[in-house]
Amino acid sequence: MTRRVNYADNIFYLNLILKQVSSALKLSVDSELARDKIMEDLRFLDRASAAIFNSLAGNHQLIERVEHLNSLAKLNRHLVAALEDVLGGRLPGAAALEGEREALGRMRQARLAAQSAIRDAVAAQRLAAGDEEHMVSEEEFKFLLASEEETEEKD
């Protein structure tokens, strides 16, 4: 039995988690209290967005694929921005994650690479859609040639 994936809801859910993490990072919460939960959420966001992209990358026939890829790209941009704010120490909660800089840097790099892969997938999808729009079927081609030959015979 095939499994139906609701990409829009999945990406929306990840955006909600990211907003919660971003809000938490704006607080000066005790690092012992917040570090594990924030890191767990960031790791989850990283893994889940990668899994969604892998699923979308393998599903070329999905009707709303480009829209889902664009939504995923937006999520990745916001996640990269949050990671950069933490790595740059621009948020009060960044102090709680000081010992996680290496892991956060790897997540940032993975999300940047994903951004590039998403852009490539969207471009390839649009290029393929453009090629399909301009394809002429064999019957249309015969009709066009027949019409051209009839016009030449009349001249």
C-alpha cells in the first residue's frame, strides 16, 4: 500500500517548531534548562528537512512539487538564519549553546548545501516543464508538414 505524504502540513509543522526554538533563543533561560531541548529541536529540524527534501527529490511526478520545494527552501533559509544568529552570539540564548558550536556549524553547512540542492531541483523541474510545453507530438508534426506541403502545391 502506498503511503500518502502531506508535505505542506509537514513543512508547516517544522516551521512551528522553528518559531518556538527562535522564540526560546530570544530568552535568557538557564543554559542547563534549555540546552538539551534546543539542541534536540535543532537536530530534529535538520534531519526532518533533509528527509523531506530526499522524499521530494525522488518524487518527480508530484503535482505541487515546486511549491513544496519552495516552502522547504524558505524553512531552510529561516533555519540557517537562526543558526547564524546563534553562532554569531546575537541572541541571549546563544550562550546556552556555546559548547555546541561545532554541531551547529555542521547543521548550518548541511542546510546551505540543501538550499543549493533545492534550487537545482526547482530549476530542473521548471526546465523539464518548459521542455514538455514545447514538444510536438508525431501527429501534430505530420499535420504541420501536410499543411506546409498543401500550401506549396497551391503556389
